[in-house]
Amino acid sequence: QAEEELKAAWSQQARQLREMESRERLLRSDMQQAGEQLESFKTRVMQVCSPSAAGSTGKPLTEQQVIEKIRQISDENQQSREREKSLQRELSSRLAKEREVSANIKVFKNSLQKLQ
């Protein structure tokens, strides 16, 4: 009976080991694919940025320069979104005030008509 239990435990351990090896292969494959995608993206970014961003100097940009440019664009985008939110709040406030003034004008007109 002990031998049977040992065989069952060994079989279970072997099965778990095969599953772990399989997962490891999948993870390695996923990591390799992600690395290739990153390199492809980096290459595309460099191709897009270098000719136009190099300008009159004609020197290709370094990766660090491209990264800084992307950060700058991202910061500008964030500032634009914040400005848009601020303008939306201001617009909402003005619309609310306009509605309030319109309502007051109606009340005033009604009161004026009643007085006449």
C-alpha cells in the first residue's frame, strides 16, 4: 500500500513538473514575443521621429531624445486635458448662471405684466 501511495505521489509530482515546464515555456515565448514587439515599436518610433525631429541638423535622434520628446508630448497632452476639464467646468458654471438669469427674467416679466 505504501508503494502504491508513493507511486501516486510520484506520478502527481511528475504531472505538476510537466505543467510547470509547459507554463515556463509559454512564459518564455510570451516574453520573447513582448521583447520583439517592444523592439518593433521602438524601431517604428525612431523611424517616425528621426527624419522630422532631426530637422536641419540631419543628425538622427538618440533613443533618449525620442523618449524625452514622447514625455514632452505626453505632458502637453495631459495639460490640454486638464485645460479642457477646466473650460468644461467654467462653461457649465456659466450655463447655470445663464439659466438662473433667464428664470429671473421670466419672473420679472411676469411680475411686470401683472403690475400693468
